[in-house]
Amino acid sequence: MTEPSPSLPELIDMQIRTTGPMSIATYMGLCLTHPSKGYYKGPDPLGAKGDFITAPEISQMFGELIGFFFVNIWQQMGSPKEFTLLELGPGRGTLMADILRVACRAEGFRDGLDLRLFETNPALIAEQNARLEPYGPKWVDSFEKVGPGPLLVVANEFLDALPIRQFVRGKEGWHERMVGLSEGKRQFGLNPTPIPIASMPERVANAAENAVFEVGLANGEVMSRLARTVSAQGGAILVIDYGYAQTQTGETLQAVRDHKYSDVLAEPGAADLSVHVDFEALGSVAAKAGLAIQPLATQGDWLVRMGINERARALSGANPQLAGDIAAARDRLVTPEQMGELFKVFCAASPGLAPPGFTS
């Protein structure tokens, strides 16, 4: 009789017992993307029956305005006959379906489109294919697998799920926070070897004792790869996520299950883990690759500048019976107390382009 394979919590605990405490980045990577037991390899986590709801699931207006954004960029580039539109973490395909429903109304956009999707979840790939099959999507496992023409990238709530490392300020310097075991239970601890203060970013190096600093090395690597391609081929990168405008201290690692916060260490693989994105660090990486960085916008301000109020009125006029729902969705996306302030909109683009929705 075949022994059942170990669960993800058992695998993590065995690894700690064998090799010692692991970094937060290693723990997050195992929890979210373990090849067979990771959170993003399991059932569809989106929507009311899942663990969280993203903006595209709230209203079609969100994707439609992003569609207008990309048509504008495409037209500024001279309406190239061949270009790639790449989405990172496309969910159910809802966002891209809304984007393309609008964008493909522009003459020539559909003809030149090479649609690429970066996704690893088999259940979500099936849903994406069902929605996007008419556009001939291709699924990729590398950010460099794009066509030779300009590259347009959209990433909505993707970067927040990439692994980070955490460092805690001690008396002698900074110490990396690790995940270990104590009396058989997973718990946080600190690597005893200090990291010199001089090796930390100037903005946080001399933070108060016990301050926490999160480093998104994976975010930086993703942005670096994309930015190098866009710099060479032309295009733009649009990122919508929760985060902060300037590099700073603060602990943001959280777990969400069934639309509620839960213990980060309690149920590896069963809860979504995420962190706030350091947009200043992303901008620095993209700028080094030669891209122009737009002033960071809040989601609410950006959507208003892109015309969400006018779109809501048009939808309500066409569907009076849905006017209340449309207004509620609009408010959820743009008001500061809901998603409007927490979520930010970041854009890095080829120099000379003027991405819409951003102030100069």
C-alpha cells in the first residue's frame, strides 16, 4: 500500500528540521507556488466563494479603462502592426476580456495583437482560455517569451504575491527574520548574524530598534526583465497593486483565507500570502533600464482621470435597473476608504510616450 505524500505543512517542517530555519522568501515561495501543493496550484481562489475579490471582478469599468489606456499607448507608438500584450497573473481572464473588448474596437489593434498570459494555475488557465480563446492567447513561463515588436504589460495584484525577505533592526545592525520550529510549532525568529547598517538602503538604515524592513528581490527581478525588454523594443508597463510610494520600514506580510485575515504560519498552502509593493524600488529598477517613470497615482485618482465617472453614467443610462449596482462598484474602486487610496497605479514606459491618467 502506497504511503500518502506529505502535506505542505509537513514538507516545510521537514525542511526546517533538516536544513535549519528558512527565510521568509523561501517560506512564501513554498506556500504559494510549490509545484503540487502551493496555494496558486489549487482551486480558483477568486471571487465570493474564494479568498479574495480583485478589481476586475467588481466591475467591467476597471478593465475597460485599462483598455483605453493601452489603445492610447499603441496609437502613440504609431499603431504598430505587431506587438505583444502580456498580462501577469490573469486570474479568470476577466480583466483581459474587458481590456480587449474595448481595445479591439480600435482599427488595427486586433490584427497586430500577440496575446501572452503568465499563469501557472491549471484551473485558471482553463477559465482564461474559455474567455479569451477568440484572441489566440499563448501561455508563457518566462517574461522574455514575447514577440519582437513593442511590449505592453499589465499586472493587477500580481507583484504583491511575490516572495520578500524581512529584516529586523537590532542593537548591532539588522538581522534577517526566519521561519523555524519551537516545540514542533512554526514560529518567527532572527538570524543571529547581523547585517551591517551600511549595507541597508540609506532611507531605512538608521531606523529605530525593532523596525522591520521588507525587500522585494523577486519584484525587482521581474521589473528588471520586463523593463529591459520594453527598453529595447518599446512599450509600457502598467502595475496596479497595494503598496507605498517611498521605500520605508513596516511589516506588511499578511495571510487571507475566506475573505478574512489569518495567521501567516498556521496553514501553509491554504491561505493567500501577500505584501505591500515598494513602488520607489520598482521605479528605480525600471529607470536604470532606460524607461521613463510616471508619477505614482492612487487607483481612485487614476480611474477618475481615465473617465470612470463618465463610463458609470453611460452604463447606468443604458441599464437604469442596474444604476445602483454600477454606482456601488464605482465607489468601491475609487473612494479612499475602500480601494481608491490603498491601491496605486504605476507606469514605466518608453521615453517620449505620454501615458494617460498620470499628472506631469
